Amino acid sequence: MTTRDIHGLLGGLGMAGAGAFFAIYGSQYTMGTAARMGAGFFPAILGWILVALGLLIALPACWRRGEAVVVQWSNLIWSVLGVVAFAAMLKAVGVVVASFATCLITLMPARMALRLRLLVSAVIAGLTTLTFVIGLRMTLPIWPWQA
Amino acid sequence: MELFDNLWMGLGVAAQPMNLAYCFLGVFLGTLVGVLPGIGALAAISLLLPVTYHIPPTSAIIMLAGVYYGAQYGGSTAAILLNLPGTPSSAVTCLDGYPMAKNGRAGLALFVTTIASLVGAMAGLVLLVLFSPAIAELGLKFGPTEFFSMMLLGLVAASSMSGGSAAKGLATVVLGLLLGTIGTDVNSGTARYAFDISELQDGINLVALAMGLFGVAEVVRSINSADTHKQPSKVPMRAMVPTRQEFGATIKPMLRGSALGSALGALPGVGPSIAAFMAYAIEKRVAKDPGRFGQGAIEGISAPESANNASAQTAFVPSLSLGIPGDAVMAVMLGALIIHGIAPGPMLISQQPELFWGLVASFLIGNVMLVILNLPTIGLWVALLRIPFAWMYPAILVFVALGVYSVNSNPFDIYMVAALGVLGYALMVLRFEPAPLLLGYILGPMLEENLRRGLLLSRGDPSIFIERPISATLLAMTALLLAWTAWGALRKRLGGSRPQDAAEGPA
């Protein structure tokens, strides 16, 4: 399946956009002179360089053939969700429950029987608690009733 | 001899029980991530970064370095047994290592790659010991202009040579430099791009960036890659011992590979992968019957393995002698030193002799540990390859989250990791190499500082960068490199209508 070179097009435009953002948002900082640079000088130069590079990537990609972009959405969503859930739960319910839940969430895209899922998550929750809280003595609640 | 005094002193540091333990932990974990396809040395080093906050800097750097060169050993195991490179630099080892395994010579291949790795590493180590102090001495004469030009050369080289399109590499480096500007500017005290979020005033956390780019993003990419479902065959110890003839055939390739790898590794941007590829190409050229290559030629594994291990050692030359990292792994290691308040630069060797010589001596010890780890216990690593990735990746994600939290005890950093993981995955999906971004992020503040100082000295006249001879030479090299990559890209475009991805070559 060949289309236009979407990788280059999207990536180049994204880079150019990021560069423009840094350059324009950064214009509120003092520029200064070359001899006495202000805080805004260096990011402004870099921002516009990034815009140029982004366009250099995107423009030739318009008339070049490439493959379709493949995104593993379910891997991405569940993994990120797992990490975010961990951040939200850690202090509220303690390490054991937070890591157990995170494992279950991140295991969503894997093909695995339910019992094995629970087992893997339980083992990881146990190991995490042993390593970080008991081994490395991090001060964190272990169980929900300690939180 | 001053050199031997220093080495002796370094051995004393490296042989302290605590440093020995961290060295072992490093090479053990390095072998582990090297063996496992999907997780690289950079991911493992990122995961270990939080630990380095709590241990002395020398132990920290010994451990992180151990992961780096340990992964070079482990990488060949998966390459030989499963035809999957455990690390990018062992991709070449697949070419002849896997055919050897199919012919029932897996044990021999594993033995030869381990010995070749040791020979390469020792050759690289000799070069590191001989040249670093001399280069550091030269570096003492450097002013801000020289440092600026040197860093620029390093950044351009690392991004345009790292594989893939040069424009993409450069863009990633510049994005990294920009991410490095986030936080309070040291000169004016202005909080740049902090959006009134107090956590951002200290800048993006190095640990969060490294873990997001190389922990979360790598996991997302490899969760259900078909790679991880192959089954390796058993390797008995008896099959490992080579005959005299077989061993004789590997000596010259090992020496050639070591020499090539040592020389290339010290250059910025030329990592173990390029060294291994070039060593393979040379062996094929000097061989009497090149037709054997790809079908289990023993030279085809011994030369590249020597080369990638040699270059993994000499990669430390620019980092330790000038404070200028040649690739992202080196950048993270220097980042670990900066966390401890040690400024990398030409003063490092003279101001922190225990650190430098202790590290060098730990390479000796670590490489010997690796040979022991990789030969008698090979069965353990083979068994490890049978573990499905799904049993491990949730643990990686939990460790990432808890690890980054442990640095500041602030959940904000975990959210940051999640966001940077999305960024890293987006870069991977769009075929941008994320490693130069990290390099840019770490070098960014240093680059800005030296640019400012240089222009302050010249009262704003940029011609100072081409009036000073060393700086001018470095800038000329940078310009040549840029012109060369631009010409290459242009020729490729004019050359034909083949799909861009085929032309991108090995990463």
C-alpha cells in the first residue's frame, strides 16, 4: 500500500509547528544583543531553524511515494493509561493496588488468559513492593488502609 | 610510570566491594537487556537513572557504563539464536550467526562472539587509556568558541549519521535543544516555557525524558511484535569449544575489527552499529571466498563483534576527555554526572582522577565478568529468551512510573513520563530517531552557555568562531559533513523513484 510519504509530511509539519511555537511564544522573553544575549535569543534562533528543517522534510515528501503510517493505537492508549492511572492511584491506594491495577490495564492489548493476567499482575505488584518500598526504603503507603 | 600508578589507583577504586557490586549489577543488567530484543541499553540506563541519585557518582557511572558495554555482549546471543538483534549493533551478527546456529554451530558462534567481544573491548580500552588524558590536555586550551564548535560538530555528526534521513535527524536534535531551554535561564533568571507550572521551572526532568522516550515508547512499540514469540534451541556447553583451526581463523578478523572499531568509536556520531557494519564489509572484501558470507562464515561474526565492543569503549574518549558526548547513551551518562554536581569537561580527569581511573579499571573487571556471565551461564540467557514479552512489559511500565516518582517524590513526573512517552512513540511512528533528541536536550544548555560566552568575548562579533583556528577547523568539518549529507540526499532524490523507506537503509 503506497501513498504519499505521510511520515515525512506529518513529521515535517509537526517539527515546523513545534519550531514556530518555540520561536513565537519565546518572543515575550528579552532578545538582547549578540554580545549580551537575553533569554529569548537562543530559543528564537533554534525555533526558526526547526521551522526551516521541518519544511525541508515536509515539502519533498509531498511528491514522493511512501507507505501508510501504522500506529498501534491500542498499545499506546493502554500503556499510557496505565502509567497515568499509576500516578493518580499511587498516593490514594498504595503501591500494591496501584501496580496491580496498572499491570492489568497495560496487559489489555496482550493476548492472555484471565487467570494468567491476574497472576502476572500479582507477581509484578509483589516484586515492585519488595524492590522499591522494602528494598530501597521509599516512603510510600503499601496498602490502601495505610494511605 | 605515571600511567601504571594511575591504573593501579583505579583498580583500587574499582575493586572496592561496593563498586564491584555495582559493576556486576551493571554488566548483568546490560547482558539481560542485550539478550532481550525490544529493550535496549538506553532504556535500561534510563530505568537505572533514579538509582544513581542515591549512590556515589563513581559507582553510578561504573554501573551505567556496565549496562552499555554489557548490552554489546548480550546483543549477539539473540542475534545468533533467534536471528533478532538484541541491540542495533548486533544486527550484523545475525547475517552469519543465525546460519551458524541453523547448522548446529550455535555454541561455537556464541563462544567466538564472546571472545571477540573481549578482544575488541580490551583494544578499545588501551586506546581510551592512552589518548583520553592527552586529549583532555588539549581540551584545557579550549575556550568557549572551541567548545561551541566541537559540540556543534558532535550534534551534526550524531544526527546525520545515526541512520535514516539526515534532515529528520537534525530536526530531532534541534527539538531536543529546544526542550533543553525549558526552565529557568541561568543568566537572567527568566523561567522559559514554564507556563506558570512550578515543576517546569526546573526544566524537563532528564529521567522523565529518557524513560518516556526509551522506556514507554519502546514498550508500546514492542508489545505484540511477532519477534518475541520465537523459540530458541538448547545450547550444550560441549558444543562451544572451537577446534584449533576454527580458532585460528578468527584471530585476524578479531584484530582487524578491534582496530577499526576503536578508531571509529572515538569519533562523534559513529556508534557501535556503524563500526560493526564496516568491519563486516571489510571482512567480506579481504576474504578469499566471499561467497561463504551469509551462510555461516566465522569471520562474519568475530570481526563485527570485536568492532562494536571496541567502539563501545572508545566512545568514552570524547565524553570523558572533553565532556562532549558522541551519542545519546554517553549523553545520559554525563547527565548522571551533572546530577551529582560534576561538570564534564577537560578538567574531569585531573579533578576527579578516582572517577576516571576507577571507571577505566572497572571496564577491565567488567569485561572479565561478562565473559564469565556469557559462557558458562549461557543456558540461563537462552531460557530467558523463552519468556514471553507480555510477562515483562507491565513490570517495565510500573518500574518506569515508580522510578521517575522516586527522584522528586512528585506524581507530576509520572504524568510527564506519560506525555513524553507519547512524544517518543510519535517520533518512532513517523520514523524519526529519538536518540538525537536526548543528545540535544543534554547538550542544549552547554551549547547556549558557550555561544553566549564566545560572543560576549568578541563583543557580539560572530567572526570569532572562524578566526580561532581550532574552532574554524571544527566548523569547516561540520560544514563539510552537512554538504556531504545534503549532496547524498539530493543524489538519492535525483537517482530514481524507489520508495524512500528502502533508501533509508539500516538504522
